[in-house]
Amino acid sequence: METVVVTGARHQLVLRVLPGFGDPLLLAVALERERANLALVLRHLDVFPAQEAA
């Protein structure tokens, strides 16, 4: 599972592939650089697939 973070002057884009029971799901999150904590978002995305699998 890969996470790609694209950063720009004002925004950050996080792309993540989530495995599913069929085709994988591509999750895209757009963040404002000044208002979002990227580390917190990435940590939450690491927890999300584990919650879905349970």
C-alpha cells in the first residue's frame, strides 16, 4: 500500500490506495497547507484500513 503526497504552494494532495474485497479504492484528500496537520492525516489514513478490515 502506497501513499503519495503532492505539495504545492497552498495545498497538499494525499493519494492512497485502499485494498478492498474487489477492486482497490483510490482515496484522494486535498488539504490546505496552513490549516491541516499532514502528519495527523497520514496517521489517520494508516489506522483507517485496519478499522475497515475488522
